[in-house]
Amino acid sequence: MADREAAKEKAAKLLKKRGSQSTINSEIRHTAHSTHVSKYHVTHSSVSNLEDKGHEDSKPQQKYENTYQLTASKKFPGAMIKNILKDVLESYLVDHTYDPEICRQMTKTLSEVVKARVKELQIPRFKVITLITIGSSNDQGMTVGSRCLWDASVDMFSSFEYKNKHLFAVGTVYGVYAE
């Protein structure tokens, strides 16, 4: 019995050191079987403390509960996003010629610029995916396609094509509703 009490005290000290409040209930229930073998059941419960006492300026993480909102309260604004794509592609690519290295870097830059401008609209509960494709304009045709698994009632996309005599660009922004 003395070993059990020492173990309880050690566990309480360890939990206290970690910042947890512990209520160790040592309900020992004696259950007798027909063979006179006894079993002991010990129940422990602990409540962890979320506040970090070492850093007073740090805030505890907020945990939001599920809203179970299956439909969007606000539609994804396709027309506004098409205007953003048009504005960004035309302003960045107006005097550029096609160079594979520069255009590879330009697709990343344009994608980040478009995504930042779309996120400024603060559309709630939509994940934003931006794709920019830039290619050389040499009197050939090209088809850009994509496949997505989504809910057609709430998910949306917007796209814009830009072309000058040296290059073409296709920008697509997907708005996928996140439940």
C-alpha cells in the first residue's frame, strides 16, 4: 500500500510540474470472483491547463467548434475575380517577350499577386487556388484543361486569357468551399 501512495504522489507532482491540475481519485473497488481472485480498478482523471504561465504575452489557442454549415453564406464572386485576373495579367505582361526562365519565375509571382488580391476580398470559408500558365505565341494552338472534384452548387472558378504578339497567359482562380 505504501508503494501505491508513493506512486500517486509522484504522479501528482509530475502533473503539477507539467501545468495540469489533477484530481486523482483512488477509487479502489474490490471485485471478487468465484475463484476468490481479486482485481483492483483505479480511476484517474486530469484536466490540462491551456495557459502557459511562462509567457504572459502569448495568447491561448482558440478552438472553434464546428458550425456544420453545408452551404456558403456568400457566393464566390466570379466577376470580381475575373477583373482582378485581367488587371494583373495585363499590367505585368504588357511589354514582355517570351523567355522560358523569366516566364517560369513570372508565373509564380503572378500567382501570388492574384492570390493576395483575391484574399483581400475576404471571402469567408473558401479556399483559393490560383493557376497561371504562360507560353510562347508562335502561331500554334494550345488547350488548357483541368479536372476538379467539387460541389457545383457552391464551388466556383474564374478564368482570363491574355495574349500579345510574343506570349499568351491563362489565369484561373478556383474557389472551393471549405465546410
